[in-house]
Amino acid sequence: MHVDMDAFYVSVELRDAPELIGKPVIVGNPEGRSVVLSASYEARAVGVRSAMPMSAAIRMCPAASIIEPRHWLYREVSGHIMEIFDSITDLVEPLSVDEAFLDVAGAMRRLGPPLEIGQLIRRRVSSELGITASVGIASTKFVAKIASTRCKPDGMLLIPAAETVRYLHTLPVQALWGVGAKTVQVLARLGIHSVADVAGTPLPVLRRALGAMGEQVYRLSHGVDPRRVTPVRVEKSIGAEQTFATDTPDAGILRRELLALAHRTGARLRESGMVARTVSLKLRYSDFSTVSRSHTVATPVDSAQLLYATAVQLLESLGPRPMSVRLVGLRAEQLEEAGQSFLQLSLDRRDNNWRTAEAALDAVTAKFGSRKIMPARLLDGGPGRSVRDAGKS
């Protein structure tokens, strides 16, 4: 199964604003150069899409209600979603905060056939979380993903194994994984417009046209996808980025924003039970050129203060900046479980004091739902902040 929440961020927000149900809604920061996090289906109907610049989305749909994102709430709801999945089967492969693959073969004796299990999941998501989910069911991950996309919103679609190839051959070529706009153009020049066309094209022709991808799309066009649901996926990094409303050359502003990013990243590391061996800094200049630097620390860290200190060192190592900065990012990499690592040890008690203070911040957040306490340097939001989560990868 591929289970995917419908307009997840919007749906979560509409629980607190039911008067907006059925109306165009956009979740995103309306200020500066931030992007759309999610849009209701009513907003999508006029062209609003995730990752679109907010300024463009507002021009496209001026009647939309704008809701600023609450990432802490989305992570909380995501945790409940994954708990529901885990109660169905041990074989759950999360893809993001609101979707996952589930292998339910071992649950059928206990919970019934796939359609009944899918309906159970949808019913529990609705009753326990107040949002809706779409479920695609098939014999392979690729086709299950197609099925969930095709039955949105709030639907369920089963594609039997025996019908897989026939169903695939009714779809346009862009339904195949890895076939984007450029690949569509390449295939169109060969007269290939549908999945059926791909399946009927000799493999050597596809290889010449698409290189290594040619074999992949050929296999998928015949319904071949041997990948299993992988329940344990190690996160490679956790981080956050900020795009400024106005490009800035001010080193003080950059350091302050790095402190904010370090606290967000540190909190997410501790929430995930992970520590990082490498800290990475990214700067994007006003001409969109990007530079990055990284440093591997002596002992793994999850403290915001130590993440910040390392990031500032990396910032200073870049020397004079050639132009104003458009975006700054901080990322914790080479992650491992905290229980398997020695946490940062120091003869300087201030390191441990910082970590104790940050643990207290975590406790406040867990109790009251959003950060009520923060470093004094962050009380002033600064000029045109437009912060977005860079997420996990």
C-alpha cells in the first residue's frame, strides 16, 4: 500500500479553521520570498502548487486565505499517523511526514483483505486525526504510488496484480517514475507518448535515447518493480534554511540567523534521538551562486550551541563575501543514534549547561506546543525573516 494524506498541511490547519473548508487556502509565510508549503484543492484548481513562490501564488489566487505554517504541529500529527501505520504492520517505510509504503501481506490474516485494511487505515486517520488519506494498493511500490495519486483526494484504489500491465498502458508516459518534462520531450520526438508506447519500444532504442534511465522506464512500463518495503531508513541529514526577504551583507544578521537555525536543527536532532558528526553551512548569494562548507567534529553533537559555534567558524572561514547573501542554511550530517555514540564531552562545564538548557526548551515545547522560550538574541525577528524547514533526507 501507498498511504498519503490529502493536502496534509492544509488539512491539519483546517481542523482549527473549519469555516475555511471548501475555500482556497494556502499554507506559507506571506512575507518575503518564502514558498508555498501546501495548498487546498480549491487553490490548486487555479494553478497554485507546493514550492511555488508565495508572491506568485497570491497573485494567482488573491482570494485565498493565507495560514502561516506550524511545523511543530505537523510533526506531532505525523507521529500519530506513523503510530497508526505501525499498528497495522511492522513493514512501514516512511517517505515523508505524511506518506508511507506499507507491506500488509502479513496483516491479512488478522485484519482481512487489502481493501478492508485500507478502509481501516482511512477510517482511523479520519476519526483520530480529523484529516483524510488516500490509499493505493497494488503488487508493487511503483503501481501502489500511482494508484494513490489517481484516487486523490480521500479515495482508495486497488490494482490487482493480473491487471497491472493493462492498467499501466492506459496512462501517459509521465506517469513513469523519473520521466519529467525534458524526458517527455525526448520521448515525444520518438513518437512515444504513453506507457504502452514505451512498452512497445525496443530496449536498445530507449537506451540510446535515455541512457541508463532507458532500462528503468522499460521495466516500469511492464510493471516490473522488485523493490521491497524497507522499514528502516537511516536519515542522512537534518537541517533548516532561511531565505531573506532582502539580500543582506550583514555578518551580524547571518550569525543571528545561524543561531535560530541551530536551535531548530538541534531540537529536531534530539527529537529524533540522533547526533551528528558533521556540520554543514550553505550560503546562496544574490546572483544565486551557492557555496557550502562542512566540518566533522571530534565527538557527535545534538546541542544547538555547538552546532552554532561550528557554523560560525565555517562562516568565518569563507572570508570576505563577494556580494550580499540571499539564503543561509545549516545542516547536521553523518547522523547516528544517540545511544550508540558518546555525546559531546568537554572539560568546560558550559557545554553541558547549554545542553541542559536546550533540553528544558524541548520540555517547554512538548508541553505548550510551540517555543515559548528562546535565546534573547532571537527575540527580535530581524529584517524580513522567511524561514523554512529544509527537512530530512
